[in-house]
Amino acid sequence: MPQFRFPSILILFLILSSFQQNSDEDQNSLIHYPEEKHFKNVRQLTFGGDNAEAYWSFDGKMISFQSNNKQWGLQCDQIFYMPVEGTDLSVANSKPSRISTGLGRTTCSFFLPGNKTILYGSTHLGGNECPKDPGRSPGGKYLWPVYDSYDIFVADLKGKIKKQLTNVPGYDAEATVSPKGDKIVFTSTRNGDLDLYVMDINGKNVKQITNEIGYDGGAFFSPDGKKLVFRASRPKTEEAKKEYLEYLKQGLVAPTEMEIYTCNVDGSDLKQITSLGKANWAPFYLPSGKKIIFSSNHKSTRGFQFNLYMINEDGSGLEQISYDNVFDSFPMFSPDGKKIIFSSNRNNNGTHDTNLFVADWVD
């Protein structure tokens, strides 16, 4: 999403949400909605552009994220990092430190153990320019691009690339790191489908985890590193499967129907957690390892409103967590479980900007 923790998902959802953006000007100025009882001391971290997929460092002091903020001279998503405390991006001409090369499009950054290096997906080996989005033809479906020029790289905090972790043909992105610091999970098309793979922290011992037709992505490890939670599309009919594979051959997917799944790190014990319909994605385990937070538009009559929801690992106890009238997603808990960071369209003064927010978590 990535940006969905999938490249370009945020752009899709912002296009969808823009039709509803100006429906309630009063809500546009809110940072913390009264119904959001699990949030306390909500604070806005970014102030312009589309900012998403913010992930904590292992020590909980920094975040990495992607942004296309034009005020920073960007044409499409690039990777940045900054301390959570002591950085004020509301000040004119202030910006965080860029990690990515500034070439191509990037997505899905994540700190590695030691907090001195960050992995991310980038298309820069496929060209210096931002790859084009597919757009939408009149009456056609919303589509996400799956750029086959994406590979996963590791860079230091000064932006110097230290290692390329993937180098096989096809899309490789959406990588995240186990809390144990030993494994990386990512999505790849190396087998002709969009499946999950796990590799060692150094890029070796790559193993395929999912194998059903459909788009598996946006995976995160459980707090104990033994399980994965992810979102997946599962076309049921032969016609739907054919359409999915035909789109994929063109480097595209239509992501309007997704549910949340879990499995063991070796791919066993695959379980579907949600059956809500529409788009359920960006899942993340709560620190207890017993609940999952995710973004969903299942309550939206037109599909434009995305909010955060929480559910037990067995699929029971669904609870709405956030209440923005347009878009809340990409939730992630700090390593100590005391804070949550997420992206939202709240407090954007009627623009289409999506910003990062951090809050204390209240059980």
C-alpha cells in the first residue's frame, strides 16, 4: 500500500474520498473526534500532501513514512524518516530527512534492527521518472498499478543504499520486519501471482507463504513473530479469477473486495478473520497479539469513507475505533504498545491532504 501498504492505494482512496471531502467543513477541522475513546493526546505530525505508511523504529523514537508533498519538491512518493518528538513540520520550509534516492516511486519503508537502516520498495532501477498511474476510464474499474520495476532496498539514515534484497523479475514490495528482528515478509509476483514470501533479515532463504489465486499483501508479523496478518482478495468464480489474472498480466489489480487473513509464518493455519465485504485492509496486531486493528469502508454506503476498526483474532467483537468522515488508515502501534500512529484526512482544511497523526492508546 501498501500504499495500502501498497503503491498507489492511497491515491485511489483519495480519489474516491474527494467526492465526499467537502461534505462537512466542521469535521475537517477536527483532530480528535469525541467517539474515539481509544485515542488520547492526538497530535498531527505532517501538514500537506499525502503522507502514509508511517512505521516505528525498534526503539520507538523515530518513524519512517512515504510522502508526495509537493512543497518538498516531490512528484510522487519518496521515503522519509524523523524523530516522533522534537520535529515540527508545521514550521515554514521544514521537512524531514529523505532516505530514498528521489528517483522513481517508492513505498513501504520499515526500520531494521539497530534503527540505523531502513528498507523500502523502489522503482528507481526501472527509470528516473515517476511511473504513470493507470487512472480510470469512464465507467471502468478503479485499478492499482503493480510495477514490475519495484525491488526492495536497504539504506542508511543518510540515504546511501547498502543492499538490494530482491533482484528477480517482477514486483517485489510491501516489506515489513518481524518484531524479533529475524524475518522480513513481502509481496511478490515472481510466481505469476501476488503472494506473500518470507526471507531472513539478510534477504536469504526466501520462502513462499501463500499460494491461492488473489492478491495477498500488506502483511505484518504478530508481536511474538509467529504469525502474519494481511489483506487478501480471493476471486471465487472462474470469471473473476480470469479477470484478476488478465489485469495482473497488465500490471494492474482491482482492489475493491478484500478481507483480513492470518496464518503462521510458514503459511500454515490460514484463517479468514473478516467477512465484512468491500475493502478491508492495512491490518496490524495489537500488542496483546489477540486483537487486530484495520481500515475498512464496509459501513460506507458509497464506499468512500474509511475508518479504523478492531476485531478479535477469532473474528468476533468488531469495534469501530476512528470516525473521520473521509479516511483513516495505516494504523501501527509503537513497540511498547503505548502509542498508535495512523494516516487521516482530518484537519486538512477542506483539501485532499492526508496527514500523519500520533496518539496515546487507551485500552
